Amino acid sequence: MTVHPSVQAWREARRGLDFTDCSIGFVPTMGALHAGHRAILERAWAENDRVVLSIFVNPTQFNDPADLQKYPRTLEADLALAAEFTTDVIVPTPQELYPDDYCYRVTEQELSREMEGAQRPGHFDGVLTVVLKLLNLVQAHRVYLGEKDWQQLQLIRGMTKALYLSTEVIACPTIRGADGLALSSRNARLSADGRVRAVDFPKILRTAPDAASAALKLRFAGFDVDYVEDRDGVRLGAVRIENVRLIDNVRL
């Protein structure tokens, strides 16, 4: 595994012979890798000749500066987890990815304004902009994204289609703990009691008869509810517990 500490180092490597006549799978992340990321990397490894991982805490998708500061940065542990299923890791800086100071950005006008977008104004502009930059840099045949971020997945799919990008978007199933809670870097910020209580989140999403009932049950269970909505056979929700924000979705 080769770590490319800058965009320039990566671009020089990407032009090299190692990438000639081989398929490339790409896994974009913000680090703080866990078993869910490992499963995505493992699939990419099985389906491509080379696997590229990016680790970049993207400042433009945080509408709350405090949330950006709290986001865990665990590069050494991330590299150790990725080593078995990754050939290349890109670790760019914000200055490299935003030399224009974020003057140019990607904006979607419909789905990005709802659910997560309504709760976090500008969030998806940041997501789509950084993903487009990374896709242009990596020039991968396939990009692998988790289904836990369902809305993000749909928006990236739409962007690649609208902008005629050649990279295929591969959706990877949500990985859950034995108790059913979706794996997330944010789970580590929960207390032991909060971790136990958080298990009710996916359980209620899955068992409630409709979105309104799910939201009501979640409030009774002690969650602050940002939204619960049913879309295209999927129930999506965002809640807060112990001031930690969790998102999840289940198929209906």
C-alpha cells in the first residue's frame, strides 16, 4: 500500500505504469474507519485490480464548525485497517482540494434540499463538490458507497449521470453491529448507556407502521427527532441522543 500525502504526489503516481490496463475501485471516506468501511474495501478489492482509498475530512460539508472540530481523526489506525485491501491511499489537504477557496461548487436543486439537506443547509453542496473533485482525480472505473447514507448515494448517482461521468457507482449494504445499530464513527461518542438506547433507533424505523408513528415512538423513547420519511420503499431517519446525531434507513 502506497500513501500519497498530496494531490500532486497522487497525480504523478496515477500517470505511472502501475495503473496501465487495470481496473480501479475507489472508496472515498472521511477516515475514522470501522468494520463497515472494511467491508466496502473488501468488496472493491474483490472486483478490481487496484483499490484507491481517500481519507479527507471535508470542511465544506459541515454546517456546524463544532461538529467539524469533533470529527475523529485517526489516520494511523485507518491505514492499519485499510492495508489488507488497498493499494493506494490519498490524504489531501483542504488547501489542495479547494485552491479556489470553494468558489466553484456543485449544487443540486431538489433532493439535496430535503431531509439531511433541510437540517444541514449546504451540506450536499460540499459532498457533491468534493466527490466530483475526487472522481476527476482518481479516474476510477467504480466508486463504492455505503447505503447507510441513502440520500447521499442517490445524489452522487444523479450527479454522475447528469455530468456524464464514466465512473460506475456501486452501492454497498449497511453493516450493522450484532445489536442492529448501523456502524458509524459517531457511535464512539455515545456513553455505554447511550449505546444501548441507540439500538431502539433502527428497531423503531423497521417496525413502526408508518413514518409518523416511527417519529412519535422515537420521541417517546427519548430521541430528539430531526425527521423520519418514507421514500421509494425506504424509511429514512435522523435523530439525536446524548447530543450525538445518528442517521439510518431501512427497507420497507
